[in-house]
Amino acid sequence: MKNKGISNIVIYFFLIFACVIALFPFIWSAFAATHTNTQIYSIDYAFRLGSSLAENFEKLSTAFPIWKNMMNSIFIAAVYTIGILVIDSMAGYAFAKYEFKGKSLFFGLFMMSMFIPTQVTLIPLFIEMNSFQMIDTNWSIILPGFASVFGVFLMRQNFMSFPNELIESARIDGAGHFFIFIRIVLPTMRPALTSLGILSFVNQWGNFMWPLITLHSQDKYTMPLVLSLMVQPGYVTDYGAVMVGALLALAPVLIFFLIFQKNFINGMLSGALKG
Amino acid sequence: MRKKLNNLIVPYVFILPFLIFFLVFMAYPIIFSFIMCFSRYANASFVFKGLDNFKFVLNDPLFWKAMKNTFIMLIIQVPVQTFLAVVLAVFLNGKKLKGRGLMRMIIFMPILLDSVSYSIIFSIFFNYENGVVNNFLRIFLPDGPQWMNVGWLAKAVLMIAITWRWTGYNTVIMLSGLQSISDDLYEAASIDGAGRVKQFFYVTLPGLKQVLIFAVILSVTGMLQLFTEPYLLTKGGPVNETLTIVQYLYEKGFESFDFGVASAGSYILVLIIAVLTWLQLKATKED
């Protein structure tokens, strides 16, 4: 019995320690955003509220068109997410509920592409985007993402559990294919759509390597790109301003997380537990 | 008649939007870069070069350096992170634990910070002169180490940062695996006189195996594709000591515009990922 008490203390200690480590960078950077560049490095200021938040934001917004950059990030992530939900649920539905010629061929091809790391397609995509004259536009980030097969598999998996009898009886009642899909099947798919939506949004929000390759002008940059450019060698980096930017970049994701906590965690995990 | 035709066409209409994007932005680029592996691409045309690109990559000391760096970090970071995730998950799974939901949420949070922001924050933490870590170490020691100027220390910084960001995510994956293990098994084990430690090895670990291997595959693939962290945190330095495979590919492709070499390198990466994934999946089936 005594033994159990001690091991419980160890467990609590370990978990609380892990929580502190997990939270430390968040809290530290929130404070850092209110400090001047020299204060940031001083221990004395680490957990004291400074008075330079406005000044730091001022510096950030003179160096970059930061609201424009924020809008770019939001636009790209939002359009991408909506597109993925429409395109992938349509394709997933066909694979779950229809028989057609070439079904297994397409399915096999899609499956194979899951094992190809993105690095393989970067150069051809860059050449393609160049010939479409889409380099340095929002669309160069949004469109290639629609080729990801992950969402199709996720939606197919979920549509499979929808009872065929319901679809058949609706068809006997004279309902059309698209009416059944949009009005009868899709409304029951809310949890799956939420998961896929959150995963897509967060992934696109943090997308870095591809925007680094295709975006070249300041007013096209997304938030991660702005932040990465502020710390490039050659710039005199103002870390207070960088931290304000980091908090701006965190805000939408954090808000989603706090509102949809359970869905959010499930969504992020759906990327891992696709099997 | 019309209805029958409709039935034939409808599924294609459903997959058409996806299929177009897949063909244009996935299938075509995959084939394109495969051809590029064996050629020199200039002025929008290919010149066949046989295996020259592969020979170049495999004889490039920098490529092997990048391979070595990536694998050293993978071999240390993945086991450490997986171990931490399993321990945290087992602790969090305690039925009588107070504040379980809150702690689970906090431990998951690091994944919310985007990869660029956290790389920058960790680069400030590990700054030699007055970073948080060295300031802390100076309480006990005369001085902190020059994190960014020593190869293995720079690797350590990368691994610490990555472990910070991904352990919580993996913990929640493990937790979902733990919750699928039936309570009856634990009860039976404890009736047979198994203590907590024995229960862990005979009930928890076997029950977790599938999820565990899956999480490991995910982490290994992620480590093999490491880019943002070394690019921003250590800038590949000191003297390429933290240069990763994908950073090497990025530099070949988009800094020296050597498309053929970069494509050949990326297909070598495909091969590595395929072999490692196959090995790990094989390990799940053997019992």
C-alpha cells in the first residue's frame, strides 16, 4: 500500500514536469513578445511582462506587410481545406459505394503515391508551376495539395460504414445520385469531415518548404515564410518582433484547438491512425 | 436505358475532380522526376545521361555526410521519443489520475506551434552567450557549451527540439492504443499475481505493439525528411554537421539548380523509406 503511494507521487511528478516542459516555450515566447531585443536574452525579464509589445508589432509591420501575409496564410489554408473536403469526399464516396471499371487500378495507383515522399515531386511541380505562370501566387501553394490521396482514403473508410440499404431505398424513391450524396450521406459524415478539415488546415498553415520554393515577393509570403526570413543571416534580427509574429501565427490554430479540443486531437491523429 | 448509362458515368463524375489533380500534380511529376534521374534537364528538354546522376550522388562526400547525420539523429531520437511517449501514455492512462484530461491536452500542445516558430524559439534558447539554457546552466557551471559550434551538440539541440514537439503527439497515439486493451487482461494478470512492472511487459506492451510500430514508422519517415529544423535552427552547421538528406536535395535542386542530381537523390530517399518501412512492417508480423 505504501509502495503504491510512492509510485503515485513519482507518476504525478513526472507528468507535471512534462507539462511544464511542454508549456515553457509558449509562455516564454508570450512574455518575449513584450520585451526589447536585449531584454529577451536576460533571465531577469523572462517571466515579467515588458512594455514593448506595441513597439515590436510596429517593427514587424514596417518590415513586412504582416496583415497581408496573415490574410495569405488564412486564404491558402481555408481554400485548401474547403477544396480537400469537397474533392476527397466525392472521390471517397465513389470508391466506397460504386463499382466501376478501373476502380482497383486507380485505387492501387493512389495507394502507391502514398509512399512517395514529397521531395520527389518538388522539382517537376516547380517546372509545372512555372509553365502555368503560377509561381509566386497563392494558387501555386493550394492546387498541388489537392493531389494528396490521404483524405480520399479517410473518407472512403468512413463512407463504407454507411448502410447501403438507405442509399438503395432512396434511389427507389426516385432520388438522384448527387441528391443522395449531398442530402442523405454527407450530413452523417460530420465527425470525419471535421477531422479531415482540421488536419488539412493545420498542415497547410505550417507548410514551409514548398512556399519557400515558389513564393518570392513580400506581399505573397505566408506567415512561416515571413518568420523564417526574419532570422536569415544578413538580417539584423529583432527577436521581439519575431515573437509577435510567432504568436500571430499560432493564434488561429490555438483558437481552433481550444474550441474543438476533442475533434482537434482526433483530427490530428487521423493522420497517424489511418490504418 | 438512360438510367443505365447514368449509373455507368456517375462514379467517374465523382472521382473526376480528384483524378485531374492527381494526374497533373502527382502522377505526372513522379514520372517526370523519374526520367530526370537519368538525364540532364536544360532548356525544357532532356539529354539522356544514363546513371551519371546516381554516380554523382553516390560519390558525393556531402551526400554521405547528410546520410550519416540523418541516421545518427534518427537512431537516437526515435527510440528516446518513443520511450518517453509510452511512459507518459501509461501514466496518463491511470484510471484514478486527477487532471488527466488537462494534462493530456497540455502534453499534446507543442504540435500546435508551427515548425518555423518553434525552430526559431529553440535557436534563442540554445544561444551560447545568453540563451535560456546556458543562463540556467551557469547557475551550476562556470559556463554553458557552445551549442551551435560543436557537431554533436548541434545534433543534440535538433533532437531535443524535435522531441519537444513530437513526444506529446506520439503520447496521444499510444494512449489510443492503450485504451483498446481490455481491463479484463489486467485483472487476470493481477489475479495471477503480476505486479505493475510485470503487467507492463506481459499485457501492455504486447497489446500496444501494432500502434507502437505504426508510430515508429511515422517518426522514422519524418526524421528521414527532416528539413525545417536544420534549415532554421542550426543552418546545417557547424560545417555541415547537421546537414540532412532533404536539405542536401533542396540545395542541389533549388540553389545549384542541378535538377538531375536532386531527382536521383530523391529516388534514393524513396528507396530508403520503402526498405525501412518494409522492415518495420515485417517486424509486426513476426511473433
